[in-house]
Amino acid sequence: MSILEVKNLQVRVEEREILHGLSLTVNPGEVHAIMGPNGSGKSTLSHVIAGKPGYEVTGGEILFKGENLLEMSPDVRSSKGVFLAFQYPVEIPGVATMTFLRTALNAQRKARGESEFSTPDFLKKVRSVAASLNIPQDMLRRGVNVGFSGGEKKRNEILQMALFEPSLCILDEMDSGLDIDALRVAADGVNALRSPDRAMVVITHYQRLLNYIVPDFVHVMSKGKVVKSGGKELALELEASGYAQFEDAA
Amino acid sequence: MAAVQETVDRVRRIDVDQYRYGFETLIESDKAPKGLSEDTVRFISAKKNEPAWMLEWRLEAYRRWLTMTEPNWARVDYPKIDYQDLYYYSAPKPKKTIGSLDEIDPDILETYKKLGIPLREVEVLEGVVRPEGERRIAVDAVFDSVSVATTFQKELKQAGVIFMPISEAIREHPELVRKYLGTVVPTSDNYFATLNSAVFSDGSFVYVPPGVRCPMELSTYFRINERNTGQFERTLIIADKGAYVSYLEGCTAPQRDENQLHAAVVELVTHVDAEIKYSTVQNWYPGNSEGKGGIYNFVTKRGDCRGNNSKISWTQVETGSAITWKYPSCILRGDNSRGEFYSIAISNGHQQVDSGTKMIHLGKNTTSRIISKGIAAGVSQNTYRGLVTAHRKATGARNFTACDSLLIGDKCGAHTVPYIEAKNSSALFEHEATTSKISEDVLFYCVQRGLSQEEAVGLVVNGFVKDVLQQLPMEFAVEAQKLISISLEGSVG
Ligand SMILES: Nc1ncnc2c1ncn2[C@@H]1O[C@H](COP(=O)(O)OP(=O)(O)OP(=O)(O)O)[C@@H](O)[C@H]1O
Ligand SMILES: [Mg+2]
């Protein structure tokens, strides 16, 4: 069964239609890249999948492992395995990152009827994942994303992804703001999570990221629709010729 | 909305239960006649076997009160109180005693569970009498923990700390009480303080002798020995030279009282090099969904840093009451003395909070610090009102004030009213204020990571108030954190 099926999705924000009948199917083990010009609706799609309020779905449907995702509250979607690494991760002053990770992980486990992690088990897990992502311990003691550099914020997103072990990972421009070294570390982190029963949707503007995270499929979005799909070579093509050729197709 | 309804229903059920448990049955002879007159004052004083000087002191306050008018400048709004329609004295009512926690409404137990209060303590707070023996004892003496209390008493006695109900102190240590009572909050201070002086019911008296560090947080003691002090509480704490004491008032457990008007007075005195840390966690009944029936909490709290290098620190977490009107203050009389005020004030539903502090710099090089966190939800109004003054002789006075307000939803209000008066040019006062709305993006971030909407609000708010929470004694910080989340239930979505 597919992990994600978006069928003819139509979405409005404040009376304006942003997605005009978008379809996308993602199977277990696959990595899909979504590319497209600014404002084409990539973040909107990721927000609607995650259940952010403020978007009105006026048509189509989204199935997650065959279930109607649109009927679930966003925290339920999370506990069922939908993870969104944000383009702009927010800061939560006064809440230590470690506390946040633990609260979130245990909330998800509780929702699934699983037992909470014991403190030593949790610490062991966080420390090993953090180490693999070059995240220093003192960053975990600071407020969530407070005073983090752009790169640190993105790594913190990957850290959570590794910790929560979701079955669908949507990464919204995880490469923006990362220098080459940080990009490699983050990409390695993502690649380590690739598995036959997990799927990923990687949103990016740059082919460069796709050298590190090699996708199985590439989709081009323009004006709220997928206008072209192909293999990883499509990204190279885009890099050479830009989006202009697709603007008309939309 | 659903959660608000749930809270309301829960409170309603509690109402019904307390009624069923005979909350209303009073023994008439233990009550002063309704209304306030010299006779009422005499009745109270006689009930407490007070010496003549105490009665005189009360009567003087009463006569003064007759000449005063109720203040109306706070940003709170409430129906006129008919002072002749109130009772001013009733003996503490024992709660209905019950055999086991099974008899308590599961919803109430759930609240305790959310607060993380151990079951044994819940038994005490809810008045469970264990079956062995047919003893029927008032709440404050029930428990097997009596033995714990006795151990504490012994320890305090060894250290020379006097800690007892003020009604007892008036009889047993009249010289101390006479020396200090009303010297920080004069009987004529304000309408509610004057009223309190005339009719105060009971409260705590603490005296820590020179050089003594009180061997325990008096909070620890309190937790197991909660007393019903009535609506006009009077507290007097003195730290003599070089002494230190930490005192916690209140309780995270939901508190109800059939007395709507509460007007407490708290006086603190520190001598040279002494320090008092006074923490309050208040969770009075805030009223029903229309704001009816909640407690009016009009409190006068003031500390006097009488000696050089002394320090008074107020920390408060206020989540309850229909109306809160309180300004714990410090008079920084001694040179180099320091006053601190850390406050978390949460208002939800129809609550009205008008709180803040006064820092009166009289001595040289006195310093003060004010950290106020106001959180407003529902249709509540939350006002910080602060006064910082430096007297002419207070050269080198310093104050730092930071007032942050967080709004949840768009029907509530937060207001910051700072007054600053520097009568000498070397005083340095800094004031920062921010007001922000709880961010939808931050909430969504949390929810995307698996937290429910309410958990997300609780987490964000607890982050917002962290600086203040850290000032609380450890065991209460954890509970206060949970209390904050509970009091905001149903405030979003
Ligand atoms: N809350 C909102 N209110 C009004 N318009 C919105 C809102 N959110 C998104 N839009 C509009 O929807 C369109 C798509 O935005 P979206 O953020 O999904 O694009 P994107 O493809 O992620 O762009 P980028 O590459 O710049 O991140 C834009 O025109 C944007 O202005
Ligand atoms: Mg975007």
C-alpha cells in the first residue's frame, strides 16, 4: 500500500486557491523530490499534509497508508508517522530542547498506546543520534532553536526526525542556509534514515542537495500543480534550463 | 470550547459535592453575627482570648475603617460589596471526613493526579480519615503525618525558630507581636488592610532569631499542615540579624471557600544581613463560566528591609480568584538592601487580575529587580501595576524591571502600568516591557511533533514563565508548572 496518496488536491488560503488539483503518490522506500519556483505551493502542500490550520481543502483527498489523513488532527497525524521538517523552524524560548524532544516523543508514544521511554533509555538514544549529526550536548540544553544558527536549526529538525522514526518524512528546503559541510552532515543523517518501509518527500530549489540525497522521482511544481514528473535526471535538466519551460504548462 | 465546558462542568460537580458533604452546615454559635460593628470586633477578639491591647488595636482599626472609602482605581470591576451582609468570624469548618479516596469524585482525583500530588497528601487535603480508630479529626490534624509535623516542630524549636498561628503568638509572645505588628502595613494603610486589622481571623507568625538559618523550607511544613485561616488572614514574619527563612504560602490544589471576599495582610521584616524568601502559589476558585461565585482576593503584602544588606524576595504564581488585587512590595530602608519580585499571573475565563509591586528605595545603594510574567486567556484582563521610587537619600539606587505579557486568543487584555519616581539623580531605573500573542506557528510546530493543542499551550507558557518558576522551591516548581497548564485548559481552539 502507498504511504501517501494525494489525489486532485485543491486548497485555498484566504479565498485564494493555491493548489489546483495536485496529485502525488509515494510508496514505501521511495524518495521523491519536489522542485518548483518560489510561490508555486510547495510549502502549502507540506502544511496541508501535516494539518496546519488556515488552509481550506476544497477538493480531492489525501490518504496516508490508506487512511483519510484530512480527518485526523495534526497531532494524530504526527503520532501515526507524518513528520514535517519545517522550512522555517520556530524558536520556543524557555523550553529546553531536551525537554521538548522528550515531551514530544512520549506524547507520540502515548498516542500509539506505547509505554514512555525511561530517562536513561531516552538520554542514550538522543545522545547517539545527536553525536551522529554533530550536535553538541549544550545545544540540547538550550531553548528549542533559540539562538541556533540556520544550520543548527535544520540539524535539530533532522535530529527529531531520527528520534521519532516517522514513516513519512517531508523535508521543506532543508538545504537552505546550510554550508557545504553542514549540508553533507544533514544529508548523511537523512540517508541513514532511508529504509524500505519509510518514504521521503524532499522539497528543494537546488539540484545540489539531490547529489547527496539521491531521489527516485523528481516532480516539478508550478502554480499549484505537478507539471512534470521524472527520474533524478529531471533535476539536472531543470538546473540547466530553469523553470520557464514549465510556466506555460501550468 | 469543549475543554472549557469540561472544566466548568467539573467545577460544578465539585460545587454539588461540597454541598452534599454538608459544607453548608454551620454551628451557629461559632459564628459572629452577620455584619460589621464594634461588637463583631469584640466577639472575634474574645473568641481568641486576646489581651486587651490587641482588642484596642483592632477597635482602632475598625474606627479608622469607618472613615475610609473603598479604592476604585485598580483595573477591576466587581459588584459593590455589602460589608454588612458578610460574616466576619466563623470557626474553621472541618471538612466532611470520609473513609477513603474511593468516595471522592474521580474528577477531583484527576485534578490532583494532573498536579502530581501524591495520594497520601490528597487524602490529607481531602480529609480522609483512615479507618483504624473512630477518630474524627479536623483536616489539619488528621494524618499519620502528624508525626512528621511533630518532628518538624522539634527541629524548629531546637533552632529557636518560632512558628505558630498568630493567634497563639499574640498570647505566647506578646512582646514580639506588639513590637512588629502593623509596623510594615500600618492599620491605616488602605481600606482592605484596615478592614483586616479590625477583623483578622488567623495566620502565621514566624520569628527567626539572629544568625539562624531556618532549618527547613517552611513550605515543607505547610504542605502537610495546611490550616484553614479564614478569609482575613494575617501573617507576620521576622528575620532577625543575619537570619534566613523561606516561606511558602498556598497550595497548588484547587481551593474553594464559601467566603467570597479575602483580604489578607502579610508583613515581613528583615534586620541587618537577614533574608526572607516568600513564595505564594494561589489557586483560588475563579468562578463559573460567567465569572460568578469566584473569590475576590484583595491582599496587602509588604516587606520592610529594615537592616543594612538585608533582602526580601517575593515570588508568586497566581492562577485563581475571580478578582486579584495585590502588590507585594518592598521598603528598602537599610543601605545596600535588595528587593525582588518575581510574578506569574495567569488569567483565564472572566478573571480580572490587577497585580504588581512597589519598590521603595530609601537607603543608599539599594537594588531591586522585578520580573513579571502575565498570561491572559479567555476574556480575562491582566494588569501589571508597578511603582518604583527612589528617595532623596537613596543615592545609587538601581532597579531593573521586565514585564512580559502573553495573550492567548484575541478577547483578552494585558496592560502594563509602570510608575517611576526618582528624587535623586544618581538612581538608575531600567524598564522593559513586551506584549506578544501566543504564536500559531509555534503551537503548530509543537502539534506537528505530537503534542495536543493544550499540551502545546502548556509547554509554550511554561517556557515563557521559566525565569520565575526557577525561583520557587523545587518541589513546588514542578507542581506549579502543571498547575499553569491546567489553568489554561480550554483556552485555545
Ligand atoms: N497564509 C497565507 N496567506 C496568503 N497567501 C498565502 C499564505 N500561505 C501561502 N500563501 C501564498 O501561496 C502561494 C504558495 O506559497 P508557498 O509558500 O506554498 O510556496 P513555495 O512553493 O513553498 O515557495 P518558496 O519556494 O518560496 O518556499 C504563495 O503565493 C503565497 O503567497
Ligand atoms: Mg516554501
